[in-house]
Amino acid sequence: MTEYPKRGEIYLVNLPSKPKDIKNRPALVVSLDIRNKLANDIIVVPLSTTLKPAPTHVLLQEGEGGLSKASVAKCEQVTTMDKSLLIRGPFAGKINGEKMMEIEKAIMIAIGVI
């Protein structure tokens, strides 16, 4: 069986919507595992080490999911990307369930559900 990205894992990705001078960045996989296994794309939330507070940002501490620096999940930038744009990962382990619930809530705020 071929491995596939799992919900809650962090990967280094090449986001195609960014100009070429922007570096590759880590992103958190938020799509369901069954979708990640069967589809050619995944749903991710980009991460940033610029820690600006916002209703749609969720703080991830250094070490969470293998992060080398504290970062924020920028849930307003949730996006679908082809698996071929995954560069490296998963970093280490998964984000815990409580933190994933915070991210789900922030995504809902970003899309106007709550």
C-alpha cells in the first residue's frame, strides 16, 4: 500500500498561487484520510512564522507536528492542492485533536459558517 498524507500532518509544500520568489512553506493537511488516499489532491492550511493574531489564525507551538518554530495556521487561506506539490513530509507526528478542533473552527469563521 502506498503511503499518503494524513489529516493533521504537516508537509513542506510548493503553493502554486505564490510568486516564484516566495519560499516553499509548511502546510497542515486538513482533508479526511479517505479523501487523501483516493484523490489526487489534498486540502491544506498554510502555516507562517509571522505570528499575527487574527480570528482565523491558530497558534501552533514549536515542536507541534514537528515544527522547528512557533507558527500560525492561516485558516483563511485554506486551499486544495495537487499531491505532486508536496515537497517533504510529514514532519513528525500529527497535530493533537484539540488543536485540530481549533483549526476547524477558524476555517468555519473564515468561510462565514460561524
